[in-house]
Amino acid sequence: MDRLPKIALPAIFIFIVLVILISKSAVTIGSGEAGVLYKTFGNGVVTDQPPMGEGFHLVAPWNKVFVYEVRQQEVFEKMNVLSSNGLDIKLDASAWFQPKYDDLGKLHQEKGEDYVQRVLLPTIRSAARSVVGRYTPEQLYSSKRDAIQMEIFEETKKIVNDEYIQLNEILVRDVTLPPTIKDAIERKLKQEQESLEYEFRLITAEKEAEKVRIEAQGKADANRILSASLNDQILRDKGIDATLRMSESPNAKVIVIGGGESGLPLILGNN
């Protein structure tokens, strides 16, 4: 029993040391994250192996693990850029990106944890200035926003792809022009719209008039053909048919056969 304290003290000391070592060595990597291992007594950042995945890991206490988010992320940026004619344009854009998983060690070694500020955002700004400088304010305001968005994406991706960053999308959320320029463009667009509507009404009226002319010409042609086909014999036959139908009527009348100048019957008296 006297020896127990002598044994217990070293055991407690060893236990405490082990707890400290384990706490220093244990690394938990969360969902959507990956770890880059730095070997203090080795070659520094490990770049020839895949990064450490999600879950619990034990590493030597003298080494370090740098944790990165590897899910898709979004960064917002507001920029002042110049149009092709030198006007100041405010551009509000965002980027969807994520670090390349297999190159995470190289990204950490060459760019560091603040790679977004060092690489991605400056590249987006440069691409936006280059692209917007090709267009006029009218194009930026109306028809070219999708084209601008795609061009900024392509130019940015071309650069950051070699910087171990995967760019998924560039979204141009807003283009703000100087108020005077915006008002002038809106007036111009309104005038163009009114002009197009007027031209449409003229074309519609012209087509309607042409339709009326065609219908009138058709009726005139029909009447001319009918007039040319009528002769005295046809008229007399039609008159006789009408006389026969009227003679069958119950109304009192006197029919004189051959009494007219044209030889058609005359009808005298009616009720």
C-alpha cells in the first residue's frame, strides 16, 4: 500500500501527457471541408497526396492541418467600370466557385487561405473592366447583359483555372448607369417602341385597304359578268316565271298577257 502513491503519480502524469498529446493530435474535419497537412519536420505542405477528407484524424502534434471549405461558395463584388465611351458604370456581380479538391495542397502552398481576395476577386474585376469597356451604355442597359455575363465568366475562368480554382458561374445582378444617361436611354427606347407601333398600324391599315379593294373588285367583276350574261330572252323568261308565281297569289288582280312594251304581262289591281 505504501508503494501505491509512488506508482500512481507517474501513471497520472503519463495519462495527462497522453490526453494532451491526443487532444493536440486529433483533428475533426467537418462536412463539405478538406484538410491540408503541414509537416513541420518534413517537406512542409503535403502536395503529392490527396487532402484529408471529412471525419476524425490523428496527426503528429508537431504537424498542422489547414481546413478548407470545398463546397460551392458565392462571393459578391460591386465594381465601377467604364463603358466604351468612357462613362462610369456600376456593376453588381457574384461568382460561384470552389477550390479544386485534388489541388488543395498546391492552392494552400502557392495562394494561401485568403485565395479569394488574392486571386479570384482581382481577376473578376479585371475581366469585368475589359468586357464592359467593349460596350456602349445602351447595350449594357438593354440587350447585351447575357453576353457580358458570359464573356466575364469565360475570361475569369481562363485565368483562375490555372490557379487551382474551379469557377462555376458569374452572375451579373445589376448594371447601374448615371441617372441622366439612363433617362436618355429610356426615352430613346420609348420613341423606338412608339415608332414600331406606328409602322405596325400603317402596315395593318394597308393590308385592310387592300382586302377591301380586292372584295370590291370581285363584286364589280361578278356584276359585269352577270350583266353580260343577261339578254332579252332571259329577262322575258324570268318575267313569265314571276307572273306565274304572282297569279297563284290569293290577292285579286288582273293580268294582261303581252301588255308591256317588252311583251311581258301587265298586272293590274291588288288588295
